[in-house]
Amino acid sequence: MVGLLLGTCIAASAGAQAMDSLAVARRIVAAASLAAKEYAVGVAPGGGRVTNPEEVSEAKQFLDQARLDIGSLPRAVRATADSDFVALRAMLDRAAPPAAVAARAALLVQHIATVVGGALETFPSRPPSLVRGAAIYQEQCAQCHGPTGRGDGPKAKHLQGPPPASLADRDAMSTVSPLDVYRKITLGVAGTAMPQFEETLSPEDRWAVATYVATLRADEDLVREGEGRYATTCASCHGATGGGDGLLAATLSVRPPALRDLAVQGRFTDRELEELILQGRPGTAMPGFARTLDPGDAARIVAFLRVLPSAERQKYQASPAAATFSVVRRQLDSGVALRSDKIAFDAYLTFEQVETDVRVKNPALASDLEQAFTLLRARAAAGAGPDELAAIHARLLADLERAERLVADRSSSASPRAGRCSSPRPCSSTSAIGCSRKSRSPSGTPS
């Protein structure tokens, strides 16, 4: 019995040490990765010239902080990791090119991963909740960063060191990925008033805050417009709800990535995603859209992509057709509200994804819808008044209701009222908490 108990204790101790080593490895990898990112913001691309001393100082402090944990790594990698940190610190001191620093940091990560095993980058097993993220943000972050993330919280003026970052600054945050935000929440930022939350917030809560933070730099209109651009540009491959299951996905040699998955998009900064949209990805089926989209359009799509991984979006399992009708209605709402013939045309382009199915079921209804879309676009371009546009809008919504019942319901196991939301308030695209219609099926499927 004593031997059994002793063996159990030894096994438990070994398991705890392995878990501790993995946790330490994750902190070290996160700090080294953040150091490389911060450094790249503060040094000229070719090296040799510091453009932002504060960023370089933060990078050095991330490295110095992480090096203190090396002793808790498995013995087999301690010496190698320490050597890597010494080399990285020397590169920062001599203002080496950021690309070289990033490569050396990646080598450090590889050395640790080879010995430690396990996932060094942890993503949530369940979609993070924006509601939860907003609540934690207001409780834990708003005092410094401000209620809307502008760095103007009541404590901001009284802090020592650099002021709190403006999380609503699109330009400044364009080089920060959701994974970077998660890591900073976890580790804190040395040399600033930003504390670490590794011990006070669960990984799920930290991811909820990181996902919510990504919405602070995009207003509701930007996200709504981005959803429209996504529907007409990206959904045919990546799917209406970002599942990588668009109508063209099956024809490609490699399935498009599921953009609603944080493990897919969470590593990328806004700027990197915008570049992928405009320039494409060589060696893949992903084309560039620089000829049809401008940088502003790409930014709108990225703003929409940032809400896709949220629980509020993903809890719904709408059929692809139902999701398409949902986008059409949101675009129509925006087009009528703004009297925009361009957005009205975008709505028609989105409708074209299901028009063939509607025409097979009811040719007359498809023709009526096409004529109504054309009329709305023409009258909006001619400067028609709100009452006239509202009448056309109402006609379109009624016909879309009929069309959706014909098309979407046959591809969904939901009730005949599938695609309706019970929320009594309009959809908030920024928070992605509500949806745009006024009743919901028992299954919770949105329009």
C-alpha cells in the first residue's frame, strides 16, 4: 500500500512538473514573440535606426522578464534557450533588422517546442463571448483604457510611465493580432502600468477580452459594410458564416480556411489580413482583389472578420442560403437608410448567390425581386425621398420572406419560421449580439 501511494505521488508530481514546464514554456514563447513584434514597430525595416524608443524598450523588457523563467524549463533546453535570449538581446542592442530578430525569436520557439511538446499557442476550445468580454473589460480594463478603449479612463492621468494604449486607434492597433492582445493580457507589459492577468482571469476570459478589444476599433457601420463586402467577395469560397464551406469550396484542391476559427485568423494582424485580401496568397487559390477593392473595402472586411469567431455569431447554425438572405436584408437596411444605390447594388449581388434556386422554385417571384432591386437602385441614385424608398424596401422584404421560405427552409431542419430572431431590438453589427429580424425559431437560427 505504501509503495502504491508513493508511486501515485511520484506520478502526480511528475505530471505537475510537466504541466508547470508547459505553462512556463508558453509564457516564455509569448514574451519572445511579443518582443519581436514590439521591436519591429520601433526600428526601421533595414535596422540601424530606432524610430520608436518606447517600443524597443518594451521589447527588451519582455526579453529580460522571460529570461528569468528559463530555470523552470526542462533541463534539456535551458542552456539553448538562454543562449537564444542572449543573442536576441544583443540584436536589440545593436538595432538589428526586425526580420532577423523575428527569425531568431522563431528559432527560440522551435528549440523550446521540440523539447517541451504540447501546444505552445493556446486557442479557446469554445468560441469566446463578446458579452463576457465586454463585461470583463468594463470591470478590469476601462479604468485605464477608458469605456470605449480610447486610453482615457479615470486612472489614465495618474499612472506612472507610458499612458494606456488607445485600443480604438485603428492605425496603432493594425499591427497587433488578437493573439498579441491575449498574450499581453496574460503577461502584462513590463515598464508600464499594465498588469498580468494570468492568475486572475481564466484563458477563456482572456480570449473573450481579446476578442472584444478587436471590436473597439470598428464602429457598427464599418462592420455592417464589411459584412456586405465579405458576402460579395469572400463567401463563395469561405462560406457565408466563415466555415470554409462556400459554394466553390468543393471545387478547390485545398479547402479554404474557416475564418471564423480564432486559430486561423487570430495570428494575423489587421494589416496582414488586409494585405492578403488585396494581394492574395501565392501558391493557393486565394486571389488578390486589389482591382475590385480599395484599402478601405479591405479594412471593412477585416472589421467584420473580427466578430466572426464570437460565440454570438457561431451559436447559430443557419443554412448557407439563410445566411445569404440575412446579409441581403442587412445590406438593404443600410442602402435605404443611407439612400445609397451602391449598397443597394451590393445587396442584389449578394442575392444573386441564391437567385437561381429561387427561380427554379418560382420564376415569377425571382423576376419580381430582380425588378424591385433594379428600381431601388435607380430611385436611390435619382435622390428619391425616404417614403418612396421605404415602400420599395417593404416590397423587397416581403418578397425575400417568400423566397427564403422556398429556398432556405428546404436546406434546413428548422421550422418554417427558421431564419427569424426574437430579439426586439435591431442587430448590433459591432457586438454581433443581436440580429436583424424580429422573431426566432425554437432552434435559434438567425436570418
